[in-house]
Amino acid sequence: METVSDFVQLLTPEGVRTPSPDFDQWVSDVDAPQLASLYEDMVVVRRIDTEATALQRQGELGLWPPLLGQEAAQIGSARTLRGDDFVFTSYRENAVAYCRGVDLTDIIRVWRGNAQSGWNPYDIGMAVPAIIIGAQTLHATGYAMGCQQDGVDSVSVAYFGDGATSEGDVNEALVFAAAFKAPVVFFCQNNHWAISEPVGLQAIRPLADRAPGFGVPSMRIDGNDILAVMAATRIALERARSGNGPTFIEAVTYRMGPHTTADDPTRYRDAAELEEWKAKDPILRVERLLDSLGLFTAEFQAGVKAKADAVAAELRHGCITLPDPEPLSVFDSVYTTPNATLDRQKAEYTAYLASFEARDGQNSDDVTDAASVTAASVNAVSVTAGGGRL
């Protein structure tokens, strides 16, 4: 079984392009205009990230999971996918969502508390984020097996972090993917921290070394190198499309911000470590390469900044103008068909809301009538359910 290749890097932190006989051919089409476009993507999603963080600090969002430092891993992989591929992510892949065409407002609906999910997965080929760590790897494997049954060459991609590799779901997904040669790419962003736990506590060897034990070929790449990310993802996609099964990619990157805006990384992370990784910034190295090619002009910089500012303004406007959801809409789409338990809960919640209206001085007769109707609804539901509480 194939073992982990050497750590792959095509673009150094200093912005120097380094040759690689095995990987260069996979990015030979990335010309200057495409490189500039990838740079713009990374700047824009970092701007989305900082704007959303500011919105959370200002009380407009309940929570936000920053991706600061992981732009190349997400943009480089997402920009290699076809429209008929399907993506399954955790809660941090907002750059992937941007690449798949998710509306900016839809990205933040859940974090504002306005919806149970942000978008229709089938419209853009991307499932809504999985909060349960590692669960999406099983979904991706199942979807890939469905692609096999349908006889199509679409590929599913599962994004997850280093911490997820210790979850049973991820290991089970690797077992099934290997056994059925499922066309799935396991894209692990090793950002070094599973909340406050360093990756060294759960993995003595590189994470990519685990996959071959399941029968899944793997690669270990510089996740802050957008060219290496693109090359590795294209190799994995080609392997899957040609019927040769899954691939595990360990993209070694770094979470420069907190785990979420509820986290304080200064409590567990050495400041010197952060400074070391700032020098490996994925955006800075592409900036240096563009500059060496004479492309990082003042005009180009102004254009990128204008695009990033416009996107941030659209995100902010979409966030603060989201209408508050109707309270009773929390019961929508819980089940595909109505049932007595949900009807009873909805009736009781209606009565609860009516009690606030009474307290705020509404006409007492109206409130009494509403409460009576609600009580009747609760009793009717109880009878329907067999005459007793469920």
C-alpha cells in the first residue's frame, strides 16, 4: 500500500516557486491571471472572516468560527472542483462556501440565529456545515457510493480538521471508502489545534500516515501553499474519477485566530508559535510571487481591496437587515410529516407566547380567548395521542 510521500511544497513562504517533478504538471495551467484571481479570492475571504468577527463582537452574530490562516487550503482545493461534485464540510469552511457560490447572507444566517441551515445543498453542491465533529466524512462516503451506483464520475469531498481524525466517524468512513473504492477525497486541514489540544497529543506521527493503514493513499502537503493544495486536490480528484477510489490529503496549515469567537487562544498557545506561522502566511507568499512577476501593481492592489470592501459591505448589510424569524417557525421542518408530540409542543409554546402579550397589557379578553384556544388545542392533541402526556 502506498505510504505518505515527502512533504509537498511548490511555493515557499518567501514567494519562491520550487520545482516538483511529480506535482508541477498538475498546476501547469495556472498562469498569471489565474494566480491573481486566486490571490483575490484569498483576500476576499479573509475580509469576510474579519467582517464576520467584527459583527460578532458588535452583537450582530451569536458566534463565528474564523478561518484566518487557512485561506490557501480552502480556496486552492475548492477552486479545483466541478459543479457536479459535492462538498461536505465542518463549520469553518466559509471560503469553500464562497467558492461554491453560497450567498453571503446565507453564510451567516445560522450564526445570527435566523435559520436552522443556511442554504439548499442541492442548489450549489454543498451540504450545510456539520457541527458534530467528523460526521460529514460518513455523509461524503455515502454520497460517493451513490455516485458509483449512478454510474457518474462526480466526486464527493469531505473537509475536516486534525481533531476530527480521532473521532470514530472518520475512521469508519475511511474503512467504507477503502472497501468500496468510493470516489471521495478526505481533505484534512491540520491547523495544529483542536480547540486547546495540540495535534501532538493525538498524533505521534503525521496524520497522513494513518490513511494507508485503512487502504487509502495519502499525501502530506503545505496547506499554506495554494499551488501545492491545487495539485494534490487535482491528483485526488483524478484518482476518484478514474475509479481508483479515495485519497486522504493532510494540508498542514495553522489556525491563526481563535477556535471560535468564544475562545481565547492566548490561554493555551505560545505567542512565539503564532509569530512563526504568521511568517508562513498563505496570502503573503502569493503576494510576493506576484510582486516578483511584476503583477503586484498599485492598480491591482486597489482593485482587490475594492472587491474585498464591497463583499464585506454586502455581508454586513445582509446580516443586519435579516428579519427576525417568526417564533413558531422553530417547529417548521422538524419532521417531514406532522405528529402529535410536535403539535402539542407547538400549542404549549403558543400559550407561552400569549402569556407575554398579557403581561405587556394587551386586552385581557383577547388574551383569555387566545389562551382558551391554545388550551383546547393542547387537550385535543393529548386525546389524539392516546389521552395522556407524551
